[in-house]
Amino acid sequence: MNSLSDTEKHFITHFMLSMVGFLVLIAVQTFAIELWSLSNWLIVVFTLAPIIPLIWAFVIYRKRYLALDEYMQRLTGEAFLWTIGIISFATFAYGMLAMKLPMPEVSMAYILPTVFGGHGLILHFILMADGHEK
């Protein structure tokens, strides 16, 4: 079994902490808005608070990306290009259809998790195709 390096452990620990922080702030946001009578500016603060750990996660991921070797940076970049392309064309096509046909609304809040989830899935497929999947 492969043991994780100190760098990988550091990355995983901090990334997971940012995700826990995100989930905690989502729960706080939900309960605060549902249970308390808040002014509009406080609703904005509670609604946007979960973005802070997501920004932290992005900074952590960027640091990890910069520590990767050139090969993995190239594959990771390609995965992001595929993800951005697929999501961009899909949202454009959906928008074009929505201008001409009645279509259900889709929240923009789904774009970020779709980008990150799609990136991980596409990177997995690229690694499989390249023969370097563990």
C-alpha cells in the first residue's frame, strides 16, 4: 500500500478542513436564516459566508497544483480545459433552448460543484487513457 507523503497529508488535511468549514457554514446559514428574523444585509452575510472556505480550498488546491510535476500539471490543466469546455457549451446550448422553448430554471450555484466534480472525473479518465491510473 502506498503511504502518503507529508505534502499529500498536509494537502488532504487542509482541504478536508476547508470542506468541513464549508458544511458547517452551510448549516449555520440555513438555521440562521430560517430561525431568526434577519435584516437584508445579515441575510447577505450569512448567505455568502460559505464562500470563504471554498476560496480557502481553491488556494490549497492551487498550491498543490503548483507542487505537481510538469506531467501532472499538463494533465490537470487538460482536465480543466475539457471541463470548462463541456460546461460552457452545455450551458450555452441550454440558454439558447431556453430563449426559444420553455425550460426549467437551473441555479447557477450548481456550476462550481459541477466544475470541480467534472474535473476530477475527467482527470481520472485522462489518467486511465494514458495508462497511469493507480
